[in-house]
Amino acid sequence: MRITDGQATAQSNRRVIGKVVAYVVHDDRLLVFTHDDVPLEVAGVQVPAGTIEPGESPEAAVVREVLEESGVQARIVRSLGVERYDVWPTKPEIHERHFFQLELLDPEARGADVSERWSAGEEFPSSGGPPKRWTCWWTPLARSHVLSAGFGTRLSLIDTSAHPPALQ
């Protein structure tokens, strides 16, 4: 690491990976999940997030990731900016995370019941290996501080006023 203007910057041996992070908000609650087969101490509480595929825009990636990871269809309300997150020592990577606030496309859709928990997952994970399962639910925004791995970085920017115009 070298220090520039008071901030640590990664050396060239750590690649930068484009990522998206989704804050799906419904009735002042945030869509979150935990992994079923990974201890809470390892994976923590997360929000839908993932890698931007080659040729894909961050906006398309965040909508895709929400659907893939939760089964919920959502649209972007607004961009909340970009942060860099160093995932060392887990991986020699810097994640350039594009944060978005989203809302449900159809509030009557599955998952809109804020008291409900549901199972989601990937039968064929893109990273390979066995199927992965997680449990999704809606947590009050006031409890969203429990997010792990820097996912809560932009929570303070969520706008809960009466439905700002959607981007997508």
C-alpha cells in the first residue's frame, strides 16, 4: 500500500472489479438476506449485489442481480454513487461498487409482504461449485446497520420521501 493525500491506494497487484449494490426499499424496509449454508460470522447480513458483466451497464447489472438473488423485480429510483472497497485478505481485489436505491416494480409481487421470509438461490453459481441458498426478508431501515462487508456505506443516502422519479 502507498499513502496518497491521506488515503491508502492499492498497489497494481490488486485488480479492480466493477460491482453493484442494491438497496431495494419498500415501506421503509430494506431487502436483505443471509446465506443458509455459510455461518453468519463469515457472510453476515447482505443486500443484493454482484459483478457487472462485460458490456453490461451498472444499471442493468443491479436490476439483474436483484432478480437473480431474490426473485424480486425492481426498478432503479436513483444512483447513490460509487465507493471502492478493498476485499483483502479474502481476495486481492478492489471492488468498485455502484450503489443504487430501487423500488419494487409491482408492490403486490412476491416479497412485498414485509413479514414474509422466502428462500432464493442459485442452482448453478457462476463461480462454480454446489448450489447456493439464502433466506431473504425485509428489515426495517432503522435496523439496516447490521449489513456486513461495507454494504451499508451508502445507507444514509436512501430517500424515503414519496416515490422519487424512477430511472428505469
